[in-house]
Amino acid sequence: MPGEAERIAMEFLVTAAQMKQCDEYTIRSIGIPSMVLMERAALAVVEEMQKERLDLSSVLVVCGAGNNGGDGFAVARLLDEQGIRVTVAFEGKESSLTEETFRQKNICMKCGIKPCSNYREREYTVIVDALFGVGLSRLVEGHYAELLDWINRQNAVRIAVDIPSGVSADSGKILGTAVKADLTVTFAYRKQGHILYPGTEYCGRVVRRDIGITADGLRHAVTAFTYGEDDLTRVAQRKPYSNKGTYGKVLLIAGSRCMSGAAYLSALAAYRSGSGLVHVFTQECNRTIIQSCLPEAILTTWEEDKFPDEKLVSALNWADVIGIGPGLGRGVMTEHILEYVLEHWQKPLVIDADGLNELSNCREKLLATKAKVIVTPHIGEMMRLTGMQKEEILDDICRAASDFAEKFHVICVLKDARTVVTDGTRIYLNTSGNNGMAAGGSGDVLTGLITGLLAQGMQKFEAAALGVYVHGLAGDMACQRKGCYGMMAGDIAEQIGEVLKKAEDGGREL
């Protein structure tokens, strides 16, 4: 179903440059020849084509001059050996052929498989895209752009070798135009461009195959990763001998007039994540609603026209972790409360929603605070925080989040269809969740979930990353029950406990 997370443990994701390092280390230090890796890659593509039970009565393989084209020539030869009718198109300059691709092209020709110049005059059941691969970094223009558009217009199943031509392996950006693949067979590691939008929409189903490439040459340089359901066991296990204080005390400074739901949803999520005590610090007008909807919560209220100094001090002294901002409203009072917390708090602090809107006017205070800060902006809030345009952020969402996290010494959770979590070095790319979560209150649930995990002792980067992942899984479960049109933020919060049963059950499927 859409949004279904990968059923695998933590998986590293690489950039084009890191993939090249892996290749070179495997070839030079391990000693596996490049031609051997190319043969294995081609065999993997052919095997996946056969698993799909495709109509292989007429196959076109479009090859470029780089090593991706060498994979393509080898694919064509292997298909021909099996008696499959295959046509090869070479779209590149002879002078640009890499050594391995030159050899694969010659082998094909000696086997009677010659590049066809009038290949567009025929019809095909399958087209294999082996034109550019992961190394592409410039816009596809002119003849090549027209070729990719031609491939997309054909009534054929499209198979991409490593990554669809025209998709940036690093950012998922479409470099002018790109092949819209039905299946992408990639090697050793998935690339960031397979995960990030809009590239992920061009990849179709992505299958990762091991062909003998090792990441040993990168050492600790692989910085991006994603989670699978086995990673739910990272949640701290509950102890037989424990009490409510064992699992932490969450303070949520949230809610304002006509915005009680934000406080309720974040508090509910904090409890559903397993935190022991949740304290809602909100305006007096929300008292009856919070006490009625969530009687388990501790409640402190304040009058909206009076700064709650003594009450705020008492609440801060009580808490282990703070979440601030959901439904809090804009204005002088929110500004004062946020500044007070930043000045006096030294423990984990999650800033969301109106907390972020006020923070955009005083970002320098992040450099002075002793709090361990996590910010959770959506794209609009990130625009206000950074002064960047939407297009700038989406052009390279990982860089936008990393630059902000590094500059202000925070964990940045940049929320989008593929949420990015980063401390400026490590990057988590989330694959759980679905478009039904694009509804009011979903971010409030995430704030409560992350604070709940922090309260139980999880380190802030892992709490943020795992919180985002669990949030998406809960959204997927809500979608299964209510559908993407009918689900609401409260449905997501209610499913958090069901998702975390995975951790209790030792990794068995939900």
C-alpha cells in the first residue's frame, strides 16, 4: 500500500560520490575486477526482470557511454543468451566510452548484438534504461531530453539500471526530465535520490541487490540512513520493577484560546509513547476540555494576559523534558515564555509550531541556550526560520536541514513527504507514513511522541529519528483502518501504542 515502510533493519543510504568510493575500494583494495561487478549487476537486473514475469518478447536496452551503459550491454548479452529478442541502442559518444563499457560493447558485437540506429521504428514490451546512472549531475537537455521523453511515451514496462536517467542520486531532483521507471534495480545500497521526492516517484519499485561491493572504504563516512521495523527494538525496554517516575516527566507548553486540540493531541501522544507523567501547561480557557478529554494529564493553567512566572518556574523544576509550541498562539506572551525557557532550561527541549514562529524572530538565542534543542519545522516554518524560499529548501532538503542544524547546534526535524532528521552530520530519511497524514494536528502528535521518547531516556537524535518513524507507522495503521481521506490526527495518536507493541513482541510483524 502507499506509504508502507520497508520491512528491513536500519539501512545506509549513499550519495553518488560515496557509491563511487565503494566501487573503487572494492576494485582496488579488495581486488574484485570492475568487469566482474558489472557482470553481477547485469545478472541481477535480468533475474529481477524474470521474477516480474514480464513479457520479454521484445526488449530494448538503451545504453550510454558510462559504466551504467556497460551494465546495459551486459544485460542485453545475457538476455540474448536466453533466446530473448533484444535490441541495443547506443546513445553516447564513442570517445566517451569507459574502458569497461568499451569492452562490454565489443563483446556484444562479437556475439552478433550490434547497436541499432533505427530502433525507434519498432515497438517493445520492455525498455531497459542504462543511459546515465548515478553519476549524472547536470541538466538533461537537447537530444537526450527528447530521448527520455520518447522512452516515457512508449507502451512498455520501463526498467532502470541503478537509478532512472535524469534523477539526481543525491537529492532526488529531476535534472530537466527523467525516465519514469516501473522497476529500478540498484546495487549494494539505495541512494538518497531513491528515497527523496520527486525522484522516488520516478523509481517505481526499488529492488536492492548485493553484487559484492563493500562499504569498508567509507569507514564512518556513510552518514544517511533509514529505519525498518526491526529498529523498533531501539525503544527502551520497560523494567519489571518500575513506577511512573521511571519513564519520565513530560511538560507540554501548548494550547491557547480555540486551540485546545493541539495541547490534547501532543499530550495524548506523549502518554501513548510510554512516558510516565504528562503535564499540560496551558491557558485557563482550556481547563475543562483537557480535563475531560485527558484526565490522566497533570494540568497547570494561566491567564492569557498575565505572564505565569511562578507557575512556569515550578513546572520547569518538575519536568525532565519540555515540548513547546503546539497551538500556543503568536504574540508577546508566547515570545516571553519561549525566551524564558531558552534562558533557564538545560535539558531536552522540543520546539514546534508557534514556538518556531516566535523563534524565527530570535534565532540567535539558540546559540546561547544550554537546552538540548530539537526543532520540528514544516516547510513553511523552515522558510520563516531561514529566510529561504520554498524552492530553495526543496531543491536539496537534506542540505537545508543540515545547514540549519549545524549553524544553530540543534537537531532539525524538517517535516515533508520524506521527513529529514539531522544534527548537521548524520541524516535520517523517513520512509514510513502516507498522504492521509497531511491533516491538522499531525505535527502536534509528533511533538508529543518525540518528547515521550526523550522522557524515557533516549538520546535526542535517536528520539527524533525513531519518533518520526513511529509516527509514520502509526499513520500507516490509521490509514489501513480509516483510509487516507477519513483518518485524523487523533487516529495517528491512538495507533502509537499498537506500533510500539512491535518492540514488546521482539520484532514480529504488525
